[in-house]
Amino acid sequence: MLTYNLTDTGSDSLYEYLYKSIKNDIVQGVIKAGEKLPSKRPFAKNLGVSVITVENAYAQLLAEGFIYSVPKRGFYVSDFKDTRKEQREPLKKEMVPLAGASSVYFADFSSNQTPSELFPFTIWSKVIREVLSDSQAQLMTNPPCGGIFLLRESIARHLKEFRGMNVRPEQILIGAGTEYLYGLLIQLLGQEKIYGVENPGYQKIAKIYNSHRVACEWIDMDGSGICIEELEEKQVDIIHITPSHHYPTGIVMPISRRYELLGWASRGEGRYIIEDDYDSELRLSGQPIPTLQSIDVSERVIYMNTFTKTLCSTVRISYMVLPQKLLIRFYETMSFYSGTVSNFEQYTLARFIEEGKFETHINRLRNYYRQKRDLLLEAINKSEMRSIASISGQEAGLHFLMAVRSDLEEAVVCRQAKEQGIKLVPLSEYYYGSSCRTKNVYVMNYSSIDVSRTDEIMERLYKSFTKNGAEGKSNVFETERNLEKKAKNSCDALKNQVL
């Protein structure tokens, strides 16, 4: 008969300790599959415990499937396969990306990360406290699938004032990031449709469409934007575009091409345009470019925007504006979806916008990034880079293009830049296929760049584009501590001046 020492059970009760002991013997194969366990009364007597203790232990084993009961015969060990004993491919650390790690680069021109000092923590926390105090009942009420009406009203007013768009709050749907909203749109518009994306373009969009197993075509661009003829040739039904500030080229679609595109959409049943207005609030010079949606009379434009650029990349709140026909279809077929943004965030953002704090924050962002961009461009003009580099697309957004005259291949440049502690991404990486004919043009995202290091950054950049750039180099991170100490005062001065 089975025997266990129940004199030292630790923090476990008697039945828990007994259950764990039997379970361990079953898992280890000490008690074989099909073997009968001792009857409860003799087993309890042998262990010196009550019958209730044995019954509770057996009941837990039975609930978890380790044993089974045969009426009038007793309990038997189940025949199960312990998958923990199978040989598995070890999970490598690099297979699981870990977020939150700081950049190892001296200057990372690929990063869109928002500097922590730009987020209005003090104001945001104050608004949160107000919401927790004033809206307790609303916070505990499940929101409709499109988001709380107060936030949708706030966004509608913001779009009217800043983008000249006349939309009803009911047309606005809130979601946890544009990636989630793309998934909803695919279900709404149909998986049998052919979706088109810009070439070059933000490649994650195509990956999202491919992950939903819908047909996705890359549509080439010219100097005015998406090529209409290619939309017809490839029989595209839904085209995803960034007309007000194309990423990464910075092209602004002229009004003539916009009307051509609207004409294309109106000529075919089921054709729609997804207008991604991802960084419209951050145009650093001139007036905001009017949206395609604001001149659409056929209701073929689906407008999308996000707060990840204006607040921070970790605030996963985005929205889309649906035309009337699609709005009705959404509520008829997809209103069963629950909202993906918590009430706490929605009510906080709504009040943040309504009290004018969002507008103030955007103005601060523009001032900060305008000065940051100007300092970076000034550093290029003062350094040796001015003899080999030319800049374009610096009027809007948080990136510009840098074309460099160099005999080196892009792969060599990127490798030498990495050795110098600089992360560069060439424009060619945003193209699908071999349609890119421009070499040594780089997409320079500057939101995460420390402009107090510009002199050192330019020196390292210049070395990256020269044949002897890697010669005689020391560890690129050796001087970082000294540079940080030297630059701290000037960096703080810039932040205080702007914020």
C-alpha cells in the first residue's frame, strides 16, 4: 500500500500535501497508468489521517484528470501523456523580443520613440484624478463598440477646427491602435477584395493585410503620389494611402491627383480609399494640408488617425471615420465587438481635448520638434556632411530624406554606420521588389536624436560614408559618458526653452 510521511507538510493542509504527493508519483511514473489506488478507508488508516482527507485528495486528482473512478471498484490512474517529458526545441532569447530596452546606438535614425520628457505627465495625471472623481459611474459602464460618445464628440470638434472636416460623432470608431482598426476594416469591406498599398511605403501595412490572408498589391508612386493607372491594371478595390505626408518620401499629393483618385473610387462598386493621416498635427511649416475626406462627395474615403504621434507611441488610441453606408453595415454586422480601449483612457483623453490641453500640447510639440529639426539641419550644414548630403522633405512630420553622394554601397554604409554607433535605414528598404532606382538616400527619423550630440553625430555620419570610415576607429561608446556630461546643460536648456 502507498505510504507517505505526513508529519511535515509545510504550509499545505493534509489533503493538499497528500494530493501533491500522489500527483508527483503519477507524473514521475512511480504509480503506473491503470494501477488501482488504495481504498479510502484502509488508506486513511494506514496514513493515520481521516477518511475526509483522503476523499479530498482523490477529489482533486479526479478533477484534474490524473485518476478516474469505476463505480463499486475504486479509483484508477489515468493513461495520459506527460508532454513535459517530450524533447522540445529550446526557446531562444532572441525569439522573444523584449520591449523597453534602451537603444544601444549613439544615434538611432530609425526610431520613432517619443522622448519621455515630452509627455505632459503632470497635466495628464491631474486630468486622470478629475475623471476618477467626477465620472465614477460612467467609468464602470461598458462603452458602446465604437467608443464612448464624449470622446467621439471631442474628436469630431477637433477634426472640424484643425482639419476642416464635418463629421458626426456617430461616424467615429475608437480602437486600440490602427492595426486593430485595419482588422475591422478587412472584415467590414470583405476578404475577397484586393487591397493596395503604396510602393514605397510603411511595410507593416502590407504585413497586416497578408496576416489576414487578403490579396495585397504594391502600387508604384510618382512625384504626385499613387499611380491611378496601376490601380486599374491590378484591379485594386481598396487603396491605403498617406496623401497629406507620405511616409517615407514626404510627398504631398496635389489636388489634381486627389480628384483623379476620387474619380477612380467612384467608378467602381465597392471601391474605397483608406486615408491615413498619421502625423497631420505635426506639420512644422505652413498650413495643414486639407484631407481627402473633406472633398469627398461620393463617400468613398475612410479617414484614419492616431494619438500615438501626438501623445506617445504607448498610448494605443486610434480612430477612423466611416462613410454613411459603411457605418450602417458596421452596426448591422459587427456591433457585437466590445470596445478595446478602456473607459479610463477614453474619458481622460476626452477631457484632455475638451479643456484645450491637447491643443496646447500639440503647439509645444511643434515648437520642440521644429527647433530640434533646425538644430540638426544646421549641424549638417556646419559639418563635412554638407559637401556630400542634400536634404528634402523636412517641412512636415518627424523625418526627412538625406541623399548622399558616396561611392559606397548602401550595405557598406549601414555597416560602417553601425560600427560608428549610428543606425541608418536606406529609402530602398521601403520599396517592394526592385522598383527603387535611387541609392544612398536615407530616411532620417529624428524624434529620438539627442541634438546636444550633433557635432559628434555628424563626425560619425561622415565617416560612415567614406571608404576609410572604419579605419582607426575606437570603441564608439567609449566617449559617451564624457559627451553626456558635456551636453547635459545645453540639452536641458533646449527642453526648458520649449516646454
